[in-house]
Amino acid sequence: MGIQKRFFAQSHKLTPSNPTPGNRITRLYNRLQFGSALGLGVGFFFAFLIITGIFGSPPSRLADLFYQAPPVSGQVIIVALDHESIQQIGELPWQRSTLAQLVNRIADTQPRVLAFNVMLTDPSTDDDTLVQALRRIPHVVQPIIGIEVTRTPLPKIPRFHVALTSTPALETSNTRLGHTLITPDDDGVVRRLPLWIESKGTQYAAFGLAAVQAYLDQSATPLDVQQLPVDGRSQLVLNFFGASARKTISAVDVLRGTVNLESLRDKIVLVGVTDPMLTRQFETPISLGTDTNASLIHADLIETLLTNRIPAPQERLTQIVMIFLLALLAGATLPHVRLLSAIGLTIIYFLLYVGYAFGEFNNQVIVQPIYPVLTLVLMLIGTMVYRYLSEERNRAVITRLLQRYLAPEAVALTAEKFARDTLPLDGVWREVSVLAIDLSELEPLSSSLTPQATIRLLNDYVALMVRVVFEHEGAIVKHTGSALLAAWNLLADQPDHARTAVRAAIDIKHDLAEFNRRQPKELTIRVGMGIATGNVIAGRMGDPSRAEYTIVGEIVGMAERIALKPERGVFIDVTTRERIGDEFDMIEVKPVRLRRKTDPAQVWLLVEPTETQEELTPIPIEAKK
């Protein structure tokens, strides 16, 4: 007869009995109000940091993640004085005749510009040979290096007392000078180059800028340097194209004629040292963790100008707007969900922002993500602290309270109903069916047993009864050493609560009979059970630190009174009798008289077909089926 349907399995069928939409709307409003206030507060905080720059420039490492190597123009080719060339030709500096041979082979292909990034400070008897080779190319750019900086506070253009150039004998009429200064940011990463330096009143364009100006001199669209987006120190943010995307030819292959040089025609040919043992290496946003040589960085400046893909930092107003949007979005959603869901939403918002940042970089805008990321983190922490203080802490208290009364698998669902105010804690009228179980026959046994044996026996009986109550979706309302009180339709709607209570009592009766058969006869007891149905007041009662969820009403006394009938068995009151109809066999027995009641209350005893009339202790008044 045992019904094995568990509360958890059936919980989806149970509906809230006392919905309070006003409370739910108030809670939603409070969450939204707090989230909006927190979002505005976080937004104004970061707006203040951005506008004032009180903590200096934010770190750029996160922004470096958005760099993507764009396609190259194909107009820049590097002839590298690489490790292999130095191994086969000899240590630097090479003889002027060797360099002249290299330049002549390049000149044979008729490039438009030769960016000759080789510093030759000492004169040589072979200078004329190299000069003749350089004159064969329309435009030549040679390096100038500032070596003694002027100590002036934040000049707009870096100034140098002394600047070093190649020997004057190598400066031809088609030569222009370009500075090779590379200035990493404070974190050691190269992101921008100064487009000009100044020495002794003369300004020199950057090496790559000089090459582009020479390349475009005869173009229909010459470079307008005044329109380039530079910062307060005349620095231009670079785009980085990656070494693998740019064509590089080893100088030894050029000298030995083992490579086709037709690709150099009408191009910018940059000659420079790339051997990492002989030239300084730099870190760039797309080479984090590896090194890039100066020649590749100068080539990146050339490609940036030729392709007109010049990144620029995001405007402060746009940054502030995005921060407010993220903060308000998080404030409108995170307070309504619990921790894991809030973390998931935060990750989604971050990924959406990352997608936005990549899209902006494709539009040549460098997004600084540190403040938006911190915005999402602060919103997550703030909203979760709010939920804990305003709701989760109360939910934990309710959960601990309900663990005394419900099956473990039913606690979480019922706690959620309490948290939503669909089951108020502060008192509500409920129609319930109450099962009172009298265990008073255990008391005489305690005199013949040790305290430990008495407690063990009591626990065995109580565990059996609690298990059956939980199997029938009931709630344990009270438990003392001599009585147990259970109720149905108390914490969730159970329309057929009277019939369920009766079935639970019958199963307890059967399980007790089986249990007693396994016990020594002197340790067996009979229990009385009374079931009454009616209205009660249910709520949390007592001191807040020791409060219990209990019920108060006449039917509680009725159930306890009929459970005490000396005949022992399962007794029900008139309302329960009406609710269960004729499903069970029963006989009417002697009525009981309750306190403050003038008329006795009718009582029925549940019987089973296997029980004979002789086995029934009470004298029946009227037999009914």
C-alpha cells in the first residue's frame, strides 16, 4: 500500500497557495532600483577617473589583445642583413664595395625608394662607389640618430643637442634623412612612434614617414602630414602587420643573384639589419612574448601610412557612454538572478563588449577595456552582496527552518516559495489535514531500559513514521518524545490532502506491524493516530533566534485528542470523513468531547477488510463503508 511518489518528483504539480503579486513587484522594483543606482554610481566613478586621469593612463596590455594584423599594401619589401648574410659575407660593417654591389643589384630593378637603414659614420676610400650606386635610385632615405636629448619638460617634439648621421660623403642630392628613434611605452611595448625629432633647430621626419613622403612625392595624392592623428608629443599610433605578411629577402641572396628581384620594381625597398644579435629587439602588441627588430617597426610605420589604417584611441566621451551602458545593463539584470547565473551573464556581457572592441579596431579605433571590465566586476560584486544581504541570507534562514519539517528533496523548492512570498512566514490561514500520532506507550518501557536503549527505540519508531510522512509529501510540524504531529496542504497546495493523510496513516500502521513482528514482544508498542481536517493559522512563531513554523487551531487539539483514544487505531473526524468519501472501510465509534465544546464530536475508526469484528476493540455504533 506504500505510496512511493516523492515530494520532489511531484513538486511541479504543486502551485503556490497564497500568491502575493504586490510583494513580487515590490521586490523586482527594489532590485531594479538598487541595480540602477549602483550602475550610475559605478559609471560616474569611472567617468571621473577617465576625465581627471587621477591615476594616470590605464594599462594598455588588455587593449593590445584587440590588435589584428591587417593585409599589407605590398609596396614595402625588406632586404635583410640577417644572420645568414652576416655568416656568409662577414661581420658588419661591410665594405663599401659590398654595399655598393647590393645597392646596384637593387637599383637594377628600378625601385622608387631605397630606405637605407645602415649607419656608416666613418669615411672610406670606397665611398664614391657606394655614392654612385645610391644615385641610381630616385629617392634614398638615410638614418639620423639623436644621441643627446634636450632636457626640457615634455616638449611637443623630442629635441636632441646632438644627432648622428652617416658620413657626409654619402649624402647625395636624392637623399633625405629620417630619424630612427623608437620609444617604447612605460611597459616596454612599442605602440607609437614620434613622427619628428628636432636637433639644432632642424626637424627630421621619422624614417618611415620620410620614405612614404619620397614614395608619394610624384603621386596625385601626396601625404598631408598636418592631418595625421598625433598625440601631444607628435607620436603616431602604429598598426602592426606581422613579419610573415611582409616580403623579406636575405641580402646574401641579392648579392649572389639567387632570387628574382622583379618584385622590387617601383617599390619601397628597406635595407636594414635584422640579426637579433646585432640590433635591439622590441615588443609590439602583436608580438607579445617575442621580439621584433627595428627594421620591421619602420616597415610597419610605412604600411600604416600607405594603407591609411591609422589606429586612434577611443574618444573619452565614447568610453564613458559605453561604461554607463554596461553598468546600467548589468544593474538591470544581475540583481534578479543568483550567483552562477550572474557570473554567466557577466561573461556574456564581457564577450559582447569584446566583439564590440574588435569591431571598433576594424574601424581603426583602439578600445581601452580595463574600465569596462572593472565596471562589470564591480557590478557583479555589488549586486551579489545586495542579494545576499537582502534575500539570500533570509533564504538560508528559511532553509534551515524548513529542514526540520520537510523531506530533504522538498526543502529547496519550498524555500523558494517562501522567498517569493508565495508562502508567507508571518502567518496565514490554511486548510490542512493534521495527523497526530500518540507514542505514550513508550514511557512505561523506559523504566525497564537503559537511557541509551530507550532513545534508540524511540528513534527507530520515529524514523519509521517520518519516512512514511515524507513519502506522502507531508510536513512534520511537531515532534516530542511521546507525540508526533504531521500536516498536509501546509507548505504547498495539495488538493486531496485529507485522503493523502489517511493513506499515510494506514501505511504507518502497516509498517509498524511489520516492525513489531521483528521486535521482542516486550519492546513492542501500539500507537494511536488521529486525523482532523480544517482551518489553522500557520506561521513562524517564537523568538526570532528560535522560531518554529507551526500551526494553531481547533483541529490540532481534535487530532491529538482522538489519537489518545485507548482503543488505539486510526481515527478520523467528521470533516475528514466527508472529504474521503467511501474509499475506506470505517466504523463510527464513541464520540469525544472537547474542551469548551458542548456537543461531542463524531469519530470514525478506519478498519481494513482483513480485520475481523472480533479483533476490533471498540464497540461500534454504526458500521459504514
